[in-house]
Amino acid sequence: MNPLAKIKNYYKLGKRLVKASTAQTADKKNILEIRAQFEKGKILATSNYYKDADKKNTLEINKKPTRTEIINYLIKQCNRDVTYLEIGVRNPADNFAKINAKKKYSVDPGVEFKENPVDFRMTSDAFFEKLNANEILSKDIKFDVIFIDGLHLAEQVDLDIINAINHIKDDGFIVLHDCNPPTEWHAREEYNYTLSPALGYWNGTTWKAFLKWRFESSLNSCCINADWGVGILSKTRNLGKSITNVNPFFEYKVMDANRQEYLNLIDFDRLKENLT
């Protein structure tokens, strides 16, 4: 049962409790508490914000292709044996294990998946610091594809992009997940607040970091309208030209009204055309 269905059931239960408590002339304090809970459930179950977010959750979940399919397509476009790096793995079965790369490396501190069977059990900051100090792999290594799916807050994503740019091949791809949040509730900063209309779904503020680099004239970029928004950056590939800084305060509503242009939001078929 999805979270919204649970809220609606809670609302129905509240109605029954109110009726039963009133009929049994329960003490006034209990009745008032039950009524308060009922009113909260009613708001959640009937709010247009929740209804809208629920529809958009379903739409995003059903969009294709997945980030995995997009990454594997980009790997094929390299037309060589590639070296792949994934930042923010959680369970490798979700994506990393499905990536078709001859050499691939994974980085995750293990906060969300305690088993954490990755190559480098550390934060992305620590990984790049050690990489640049020649303590792991080689400071001169260049990756063909780097997938960034770590902490979904703009400041951290921005740091990951900067580090990735320094270690990506000129014709390589930097890929980011969660760049197209369907509502401002999905784009909240606090992951653990699950009573917003987005419920447990969270894209964080990744979109802000991606948009910042859409302003960078030395990079080409686009966002695939699938799997919560799969952003792609490249130094030389034909993904889409940069734009001027049109939203300096990174306001969600401004982005939402112009997301097609701001994110260069395209479908997968258009990506294929651009890279042909």
C-alpha cells in the first residue's frame, strides 16, 4: 500500500472512531484527540496538493527509460572499453551491477545500505581527495562516464560535478539523477520530512546544481525526461548549448514555469538524435 493510500485509510478509520466514541459518550478529552487526528487525516486525504503530487509520483515512476538504460546507452556511444565511476551507490543491485562497463568503480560511505559492498567506502569528497593525492587508483585517471547519485543537496552535488569535470574525458559524460523534481515538495531539502505532499519521494535540490552548470558556456547539457530527471553534462558532445543565468536565486517556481528551457528537458529519442 502506497503512503497516500495509508493516509486515506487513516482518515476512514478516524471517521469510524469519531462516530464510535461519540456514540459511547467517551470522555471529552479522548473525543477531542480523536477528532483532531481525524481532521489531520481529512486534510491529507482531500488536499489538492496531495492529489497532484500523488498523480505526479505515479507518472514519474512509470516513465521510461531508466537511468540504468540511459547510462548503458551513453557507454555504447563511447565506442571503446570504458572506465565508469558511480558516486552514491546504496544497493549495487539497483544500478551499479547492471552497468556494462569493462572497468567500473563505486563510491559510497554506507549510510543508507549498511552492507555497502563498494570499492571505496568513503564520501565522494574523501574519494577525490585521495584520488588527487595519488593514494587510490591514479591522480591522472580519466573516466568515460561518471554517475553522480550521492547526497541530493545542491552544495554537495556541485562539489561532485566540479570533481567529476576534472576527471572526465573530453568526450565523456557526467550523469546526474533527480534533476527534474515534479513539485516543490519533491525538491525539499529535508529528506526525512515524509508528511509533505511528496510523501517519501525525494529529489532534493540536485536540480539547482544542474541548473548552475547549465549556465556554464564550456559545457553542453540536457536533462532526459525520465526516472525523475537524468541530467547529462559533456565538454564536447552535442547535448544542448548552455543558457544565460536567468534564475539567479534558483527559485523553484521560476524553474517550474520554464523547466523545458532551463533544464533542456528532452526525451530519450531526442538524445539519440543529438548523439548520432
